[in-house]
Amino acid sequence: MVGLLTFDSVKFIVVMNKWRTAFLKGADEPVMGISDNELEDINISTVIAPYYDKMHRYATVAHAHKMIPNSQFFEYDLTFRDSSKNITEAKSNTPRRADRHILV
């Protein structure tokens, strides 16, 4: 079984420090770790699916959808919506939905 304990500790620390540096560089961006310019430069088919995990807030996902040209928004589970939002208000402000159910 391969696990973290089998990694060379020095190499692990070097890799984690590289990840941390890259992460902190964009920590103040609305989509943490990536600038709006980088989001706007994405030119592949993109489906934005909020609530796929519980770490990314709705506002962050909606911002990514707004910035990525021609992205499709697929909201598949309203029960995970941020508790700070009223569900009726959120539904009326929901970006367009994807016309096919493909998660990339």
C-alpha cells in the first residue's frame, strides 16, 4: 500500500512548499488561486457544478461561471445551497443551466 508515510520526507516538504507558494499567490482572488484573467482565458468546454463538494461556496462557483467564456452552469442539488442565501432568491438569480448533464 502506497501512502504518505512511504514518501521521501524532504521531497514531500519541497512539493508542499511549491503548492503553498502557488496557492498563496492567488489567495486574494475571488476564485482562490486563479486570477480573473486566467479564468477568462479558459477556452475549452466547461461545466460549472456547484455543491459537487462542500468546500466551494456558491458565490465562488457563480463567479467562475461569470468569468469563464461560454461555461455552462449545472445546478444539480439545491439542498446544498449556502445557508446564508434564501432558496427562493437564489433560484431567481441562478445562472443558466447546462443543457446536458456532463461534468468535466
